[in-house]
Amino acid sequence: GSFYLFWFQDHCYYHGSVKGIQGSSVVISTCAGLRGMITVNNSVSYMIAPLANQTHSQEHAVFSAQSLKLPVGTCQRCILIGSLFQFVKHGRDLEMTRTKLLEAANFVDKYYKSLNIRVALIWLEIWNDQDKIPVTNNPYSTLGAFLAWRRKQLPQLPNDNAQLVTGVPFQGTIIGLAPLKAMCSEYQSGGVNSDHSNSAVGIAATMAHEMGHNFGMSHDSPGCCLSQPEDGGCIMAAATGDPFPRVFNPCNQKELKRYLSSGGGKCLFNPPNTRVMYGGQRCGNGYLEEGEEEFHCFLSHLLPRSECAHGVCCHECKLKSPGVMCRPPSGSCDLPEYCDGKSETCPANFYLGDGSSCAGGSAYCYTGICLTLQQQCLSLWGKDGRPAPDLCFTEVNKAGDTYGNCGSFMGTYRKCTERNAKCGKIQCLSAASKPLESNAVAIDTNIRYGQQKILCRGTHVYQRGQGNEDQSDTLDPGLVQTGTKCGENAICFEGECRNASFMQADECSSKCHGHGLCNNNHNCHCNSGWAPPFCETSGSGGSLDSGPVIAHST
């Protein structure tokens, strides 16, 4: 076959701490001997691994993690894919390839715990005969192909994020690539990672970094990382060396909070189905599973006459009535959810599909956020930030240089055509002396607009520590965001102004008979007075996904 799927009941991946040492941590695998990392404090870490050809014996090597040398320059419900060359790199040994990828996923989950995020691996696939996409040393084309492949798999394999690991070294100094602020996106939530280390902790650091970009985290600004380079530094540093980074910092936490507060990452409200999590169910993994109570895994029976133990749809051990709202909408692109009377948990979080109209028709929804140029200028420049006239976008972005472009490809900037100009470097008006971002500088251009001069204000974000600024591992945060409206029935997508019909929002909503709109699961969310699934008969509104809406519910 062209690929290999794994579904084993291996309960051998653990997180923990060193007894009696506060602040310590342990990430360990016992699948084939002991393998993992023991962190005593910020300065002292140890790796343990079976000696070569001794995976089933008692002989192990223990060495300082700081002695590992990595090249310089260097899932939420997550699926992990290993490419053919990743398989070849590990001697065409499926078990060895699988073990390394699982160890890396275990590290990533541990890192994100500090941000109160769990990365639940729900699928592992290794392409052991041929790749399903072209995997080359060009990270940009590989990423594009991988994200397109992921989107095709979504109906059969729902996931929040996908990561590809390949043994192919990427060109230049790039070891990973991912879109910024793309978590939960049908089109962009994922990344590609080159396996640059013999240790699983190396690829884990890269995956955690690229996933951080999906979560809206940019590279660390000066003063953000409090961990010393000799102790590994920070995960979101622009460049990492030896030893491996393993911590997020307060700046990352602030960026993550800002992204989530703006409406990003809505899929994170959806707990993983533990029955399909990779490795199966097990007590003590940090996820509440079928047959477990909230505090005691060994208890399997509730009190007499109890219907539930916890959850927003449970009150005093009784299930709430169907139709009680359990999650109100968090913005104009979000949708409410209701208890179904059968489960103690709220249904998964759903929102309007990408490309749905919002803000009175002046913007589009994308990943559950109503994206406007106004909001982007406010986030870049502060309270008086606002979009500049269209002429600013056209004049500045036709240059095709660092300060005016429609993105770059392998270090070459793309000039914006007139149609694509409003998807290039965002141009704002502001009286502020500089952008809010600490490692950003203003790029000011004076143009004549009628009888007056206009100061068009763009931004350039310096990638601190990047060996080659033209080879960043994410999109320029100074570009107009993907999903922003760029004209009538037109939407920005990775630096291009495309016809909004490619997102198929209107096509999907056409089945709702004019009485509702499609959600991100491509089902109709009906207006009040109409019933799902197609909003063609009378009812109380809602969708097949959101739980029943009862007209008298409170």
C-alpha cells in the first residue's frame, strides 16, 4: 500500500514530574525501553534512550539534554503525517518511524499544557510507499499541496490542525512553515516540518513553533524570552540552536489571548472524541472519557437517580432540558449552541462558514471572525488606526519590494497587480508615532489624493534572529489577512484577490431556502421560525449540529 495507518492500544506515553522537585517535568515513553526527557530545572535536563539495538534490554543511555546539537538557522484535534522520506530516513522501519512521531507529539502536548491547551493526536499516518502529495525541498509548494490534501480529507477525517513531518531538508534556513492566525481554518490550519534532529524533541520544537503561528503567535520580540539560550531559549524564537527550546513566554501568552479574544480558534471549544483518539481511551490521560467521573477515574457509577456529574448541560446531577442555550455566540460570525437533553456537554462550537457575509455586507467571515481592514488597522496602530484610501494600496504595493508587495516566494517579493493590491501590505491612516508591535517599524509613503497629500502607513515586522529575512517561516504579519474583503464578491487569499465563490458559502447556503446560512460543517443554520435541516418548514431555528432550539427555552 502507499501508506500505513496505526491504531494500537499503546498506553505508554506519559507526562509527569520529579518527586520532591517543584517545577520539574518528565516526558517519557515506555513503548520500547525508556525514552524521553527529564527536566529538573531551567538549566538541567537529561535525555534517556535505549542503547542502539538494545530496545528490549535494560541498557539505556542517560545524557545531558544540553549536549544535543541542532542545526543553527534553524492538533486541538491534530493529525500527524509522516512523509515517504521520513520513513526512508528511519531505515524503512515503520515501528521506529511511528515511535519517533508519537514521542514528538507527546512533547508538543506537554509544551502546550502550559498555555492550557491540549494537543490531542487523533490520527497518525505514514506514507511508506509513495507520498500523496509532492514533497520537495521547497517548503512553500509543499505546504500548499499539504493543506489542499488536508482539506480534501476533512469530510472523512475531521480535525482542527494537521502537521506534516518530512525527512527532506528544506531550502535555505527554513525548517518549518505555517500560515499565521489560521487555527481551525478549513483551508490553512496546518504546517510542514523538516526533521532536522535525531531526537524526537527536535522535531517537536519545530512542530510546536509552527503550530504557534497557527495560533497567532509571531516570533519573539526583544525582551520576551526569559529563558537563556544555553537553557534552550523559547519555542517562538525566530531561530533556535542547541539545546532545544521547550517553553512559551508571557509574550506568546498575550498574543494567544489576543487571537482567541478576537474570535480565533473556535474549534478549540470542541473536546476530542476520546473513543477515536490515537491510542484509545485510558484513565489518567487528562481527558474525561466515557465511564469516568470528573474526579475519580476508578468510579464507574453515579449516585442513585443521578443523570450526570458535570458539564454545562448538567445541573444538580440532572440533565438540563433540550433547548437551553449552553454557548452564546461570541461575535457576528459565531452561532449559538443548545443542550440536547441527552448529554451533559454542550455540542461542538459551530460558526458561519468561511466566505459568509458579515458587517452589513462590508466584510466576510473567516475561521469564525468577521475580518475588516478597520479592525486590522486598529490592532496595528491603536485606537485611531483606520484603512487608507485604495490609492495607497495600489501605489505602495505595486513596488514588489520589502515594503510594498503581495507576499514573497523563496525570497522573491511579488508585485501586486491592481486587482490584488488590497491583499498586499495593509495601508492605514494614523497619528501614532509607531506601530504597536514592538519589533515593527512604520513604512510611510506620501501620495497625492485629489488636492491633498495622504500619508499611507504600512508596517514592516523584523524577524529577530532570522538568518535571512526573506526566508521567514510564516506569512508577513503586515499583509492584509486572508479572508478580508477586497472588492465586490472578492476575498483575499494568501496575497491574491479571488472571487469569493471559491469558498462556496453562497452555494452551500442556497440549499437553506433563503431562511438560513451554512455553518462551518456545511449544514444550514436556520433563522428563528424555520426548522433544520433545510429551513423549508416551520420551526424554532438552529441546525442539526447546534442542538434543538425550543421556542420557550431560556
